[in-house]
Amino acid sequence: MSNLKDYKLRLRLVADTKDDLVMRWLSNYGIPERYKEFLMPCLKACWLPRALMETQATHQEIQLAAADGVLWLERQIDYLRQLGQLPNHNQSLIVVFGELPNQSVKPETTNLSENPPDISDIETRLGTWS
């Protein structure tokens, strides 16, 4: 049996905000039981390379974690483009934070899954990030 470490996370958010909406949506999907599926891939993609820099990790290990994170984020970006019916990644798009682009967007015909991409595809191909 592996060594388990317990982390507790408590968030206090203003009600009826976008942050609150996201947490309510995640709670509806059983986030306490499925945190690895929803939260850990995001955290690892964004912060694992930086966390590794505080350890004895080699440059190659940091580089691999960064490459894995970029791959996961690119897949997430593709998912968000499909979800929002935004132009594909090959088209130039100027986005101002919090504003939609000022151009007509043609919906893509790709079927969206109910959930965002799963990190397990990357882990299967490249090994787990443990």
C-alpha cells in the first residue's frame, strides 16, 4: 500500500459569482470523490514544473513536466474553443480578457464530450506525474 498524505482544502467564496458557479458545478459532479479527475490535472499542468524546481529534480524532469503540462493545456484550449464555438487554433484571434472577439464565428461540427479532456491519456502515453 502506498503512503497517503491527507490535504484538506476549504474555500470561502462570495455567493453568486463566477467562482461560486464553478465550484457549484464541480460539486454537482462529485468533486470530493473525483478531485484527481477535475482539479489535479489543472494544478499539475500549471504548477508541477515550478514545484519541481524546488526539489532535486533534474532539468530533464522539469522539462518533461513542462512539456506534459503544455500538452494537457493545449488539449484543454481545444476543448474550450469547441465549447465556445471559437475559431480553431490555426486562425489568429485577438482576445481581450473577459471580452468576445469582434468577428463572426462559425460553429464547429465536432461533438463535445460532457467533460473536459482527461489527463489519463497523457499519463498512459508518457507515464504518470507522481
